[in-house]
Amino acid sequence: MLPNSGKPEFGGASTMCTCTSGNDAGDIFSNLISEPCLPFLNESHMILFTKISAFKDERSARLAGIGLMLLSIFMFSFGDAMGKFLVATYSVGQLLLLRACAALIVLLPMVWRQRAKFVHLERPRLQLLRVALSTLEVAAFFLATVYLPLADVVTYYLACPIFVTALSAIVLRERVGWRRWSAVLIGFCGVLIALRPSSQTVSWPAMIALGGSLSFAVLMLITRSLRATPDIVLASSQFGGTFLLGALLSPFGWVTPGPGSLVLFAVAGCISVGALLCVNRSLKLAPASVVVPYQYSMIIWAVMFGYCVFGDVPEVATILGAAIIIGAGIYIFMRERALGRKETVVSPPV
């Protein structure tokens, strides 16, 4: 389920990684948030990551950006499958609490190192609304997976770029031409096909998933207007919001996890942070219009994990609806690029 990950920089090659091999954890982790490194890599891996992140030509940078985007989508999808596996035994509140706890532990050295950036935040009320929306959409995603196949939930979330385009015109008064409005309408048709609306098939879990997708779209619009907020603030506040909601909900139906389950919760949190760093670096190496369409590979992983782990076989309507949504979304991205507009970034939720 992929994060807005923060405030990406577009178009242009990245600088070389400057991760240090010293013993100061704060120095190491502060570099991770701004340079192309991952917390689970050793020194030799960091050197390799540095080599593939410093480019002299735009083509190589874009290819690396695409590769990192695909890697981040796999990691997010794997984390989503782990979440669905865990909520079969534990409550959604427990998942939110323990997953966010692991992620915040990983992020804590970065937060401490860059604590000055948390003092004066732009538009605090909008920041608070963003955290609330982020928390609700993550909770909606995992709650929907309790009752629906993973591919179905992901299909509804794939409609987010379409919702963003429609809301940009309605809420932000951005000019949207007839071609993109046509793509929006076609995308909504894909949503309806996947939803299979009738008195027998429309369920409240599907409505929760669709509501989560709409919340994510509004979250993207708010993030667009908070570009001056540092990455670490955006990321840590999102995990902080899910931690607080999890702390409120987890006492209801608490099941004491065993050591193996605790490891799974921790891995899920660490994977989400690693995927967040990958998607950030991807958006810094290549323009959003180049790498963001590859996020649609999430449906492939959702189908594969759903079938291999949970035995879910996607229905024809779900696959057809997802194909229509993906086609409409890619057209919107390409149209934005052709018009030279500021690119809309839609990253997987944290």
C-alpha cells in the first residue's frame, strides 16, 4: 500500500551518496533520508547503490528511477500481503500500532537529527488534516483486506490518480480539458465495473476501500500544497498518526502476539520505510510522469500474492476494471506531461 513519501524533487540526476561509515547513528540515518541509501544495506551494498545513483546522462537516471519505483512497489505489495495475513489473526488496531512502532524506531534517529525542522511547520492545521487523512486511509485499506481479496482492494486504490484529477478541477480550480475529463469518466467506468454495483454485490468493505482511495486522493492534493514541508516531517507524521490510532484501537480485541508474529510486525514496518526511501529516490532520479505509471504494477503483485498466499482468484470484472483504470490513469499522466503541467505525484500510501 504504498506512502505519500514526502516532497520529491523532479527531473534531474541525483547527487552522489554521502552515507558515512562512522558510528554516529544520527549521522547515518540523517543521510538516508536525503541520499540514495537504504537502512538495511551494509557498506559494500551502499557503495553499489552509490554507483547506480550517480549518473552523467538522463537516460541512465531515468532507468534507475524506473527500477527503484518497481522495487518500491514490490516492497509495498509484499508489506500489504503481510498486513492482510496478520489481520486474519490480530486486529487492525494492533497492526497499525506495531507496524508504525517498528517504522518509527527506524526513523527515530533521523527525526532526532533533523528535529529543528519540526519547530516551525507551514500551515499546522493543514498538516493535522493531512495526518488524519493518511491515518484513516491506511486503516481503511487494511480493514478492507479483512473481507476482500487483496487484488480488489488494490484496484479501488488504483483509481486515486483519477480522483486526484477530478478533485483538482473541482476543489483547486485547475483547468482540466475535455480529453482528461474523458479519461476521468472512463476511469470511473472501470471503478464501477470492478465494483459490480447491484443490491447484492455492493458491500460495506468495498465502500470502505473506495472511501480510503478517495481519502488518499485528498491527501495527495493537500501534500501538493505543502511542498515546503521537509520529507522527514511528512513521513514521520504519517507513521505517528497510525501509531496513535493503533494505540486507541488495539486494546479492543487485543491478542498477545508471539515472537514470530512480532517479527512479522517489525518486518512490515521496516519494509514500509525501505519502500518509502526507494520511491523518494525514484522521483528524484526521474520525472514523475516517467516513473509513476509503473506504480500500476501493484495490481500484478496483488494478484500474485493473493493467489499464492490466500488462494484468491480474481474475478473477470476485477481484472477488466483494473485494466480500464490503469489505461485511464496512464493517459492522464501522459497528458499532464504533454501539456507541460506541474506533474501530479501519486505515491503508494505508507
